[in-house]
Amino acid sequence: MSSLKTELKESIIEALHLEEFTVADIADDEALFGDGLGLDSIDALELIVLLDKDYGIKLTDPEKSKAIFQSINVLAAYIEEHRTK
């Protein structure tokens, strides 16, 4: 799963234009929103699109999305369990 975590970090950096970050800057258990990486609601929409495009996962419930986007660890585990691509 560590390759998936690295892939996710690279995808997040690219999709959200976080050029100031590298893969090494993002800890697997760091919060993606708020005090962690500092993402916001617009970024959440971009992540939902990324999950659909790259992994075939469609998220429609905002509360569920909030839980899934806690950290790279949580996101990677969800993708492993639900991916269709």
C-alpha cells in the first residue's frame, strides 16, 4: 500500500497545484484539512474528482467524504477497499 500512498501524494500535489510540497512533506497520518495540510472545501471537490477519475470511486455523501479525507492512511485504505480501476 505504500506505493498507493506515494501515488496519492503525487496526485494530490499535482491536482491541487501544491508545488511548494513534495511527497516527503506529507506524512501518512497528517490531517489533510485544517491544521494539517491546510486543504479547503474547493480542494475536497478536486479530490472527489480525482477519486472518480483515477480509481473509479464515486463519492456523493459529503459526510462520508469528510471521514475518508482525514489522512493519506485513511484515504489509501478506502481506495484499496473500494477501487474499481
